[in-house]
Amino acid sequence: MGQKVLITGGTGLIGKRLTELLLQKGYEVAYLSRKKTNIKSVQVFDWDISKHYMDEKSLENVRYLIHLAGAGVAEKRWTEDRKKTIISSRTDSIILIARKLRELNIRPKALISASGSSYYGEDTGDIRHSEASPPGNDFLSKVTLEWEKAADSIADLGVRTVKLRTGVVLSNQGGAIPKIALPARFGFGAPLGSGKQWMPWIHIDDICRMYIEAMENESWTGAYNAVTGSPVTNEELTKKICKVLGKPQWLPNVPAFTLKLALGEMSSVVLGSSYLINQRVTTETGFRYEYPEIGAALQEVLS
């Protein structure tokens, strides 16, 4: 068997594709999961974060940790209870792992943790953010700050830790693109709000390859903007989707107030503007994107 990679949130959008790529490269893949499930070629270990329990066998011979677990930000309205769940699902899980690593005196080679492009703020207009930019002070910024702080509990053990601040992931298996493309397939594609809000993005294969590169290459450490170098506005994305699907884009923009009424505070997920610069990826690593341009990326995803 190859080197063991233990993943939290392995059944999510990124986790599924990442697992495929890791297995292709000869790694042994294991999941921590709350549900009893059988996944081909993957060993699944039990854990219950609310009870501070995890199967300690999951950490035997572990070489790398990948932390993807977290309740969906856009799945439900942001009640106070939901907000607490969004944060705790990302933080309590990795803190539990850190405690177990300390108790068992186990030190993997690296932790690669998900983080969010909203680190810099839910809506920052045309301001360009590199990894050196300060964090925002709204709810999603708080989520990512707490998320990264929890990941640092592994770094405090002397384990190399990488945090990937990820934007919109382009995939046909889930995430934002199928939802945006659905009305466009029927000729009802329309930008949201002003349509001028910036959307940092990355193709599913590129973000998964980035996880593996960050895992294998010991020069990666700290936070990286895990996006391409060519963000698009919501209006540009809508037009590109319609073009790839061969559908007209003639409807007026969906008014922002309609989205705010429907989604409440969560509307910032689709109305907020975030322009990220992948400065550290391009200047400090040799990582090469397979899909650096939105047209080719959408063509692959939507075809």
C-alpha cells in the first residue's frame, strides 16, 4: 500500500474527486465519517465530534491529513444556530484531531486544510486581495478566520500546515455551476444583482491537483489563494455559461432586493464581490493550471 492520506469531509465535492486522483497516484485513502458507509478502495473510520470521539486506528501510519469537513454555507438560511454549526463543523473537527495526535504522539508530514476566499470579506468590491491582505470583519470572514485558527492547532504540534483559500469550484458534480447553469439551459440565464460582483474561481481538477501538490511539496506552507489568476464578474460568468450551452442571455438581471428577500443575510454569498490574486501560487510555487481560462474550464464542465 502507498502512503496513507486521512481526509475529513471526503464525500463532498472536492473530496470525491481528490480521492480519485490520490488513488490513481497510488496513495492509501481513509475517511473520517459520521455515517456507516462503504466506499470502494477507501477505509472509513467512525467519529462523533459532538462526543469528542474518533477511532484512533484512523491515525495509524497516517502520512498526510486533508481537512475538508464543514457544513454547507449556502445550504440553509443563516439563523444563529446555523451560524454556530457552520463554524463549529469546521473547527471542532480539526481540534479533535489535534488533541488525538498530541495524546498518541503522532506527527503526520503535513495538514492541508480548506479555507475560504471570504477570508477578506463577503463584499469588497474591486479591491484586489493577495494573501498579505488583512481579513474582513463580517460573518464569512469570521468563519474562515476561526477555520484557519483551528488548523493552526495542528501547526502548533510542529506539523507543516497549508491553508487553501478557495473560491467558486467549477464542477458538473455539484457546487454553484450546475445551479447557475440550470436556468440557462432553458433559456432563462440572468446575472444576479448588479452582475458586477467579482467571483474568484478554480476548476475542480486544478483545486484537487493543488491539494496534492501542497501535500507532496514541502515548500508549501501557510495560506494561499487557491483560485485562478483570472476572476470573472457574475455577468461575465453568466454570459460564458450561456455561450457554452448555446443559449441566449436576454433576461434582465435578477434584482438584488429579490435575492435578499429570498435568502436573507445569506444573499451575500451570491451578491458579494471578491477579487483574489493568486500571488503566492504563481510566484512561490511551480504549480501550473490545467484550466487557467474560464471559457475552456466551463466547456469541460458543461459538456
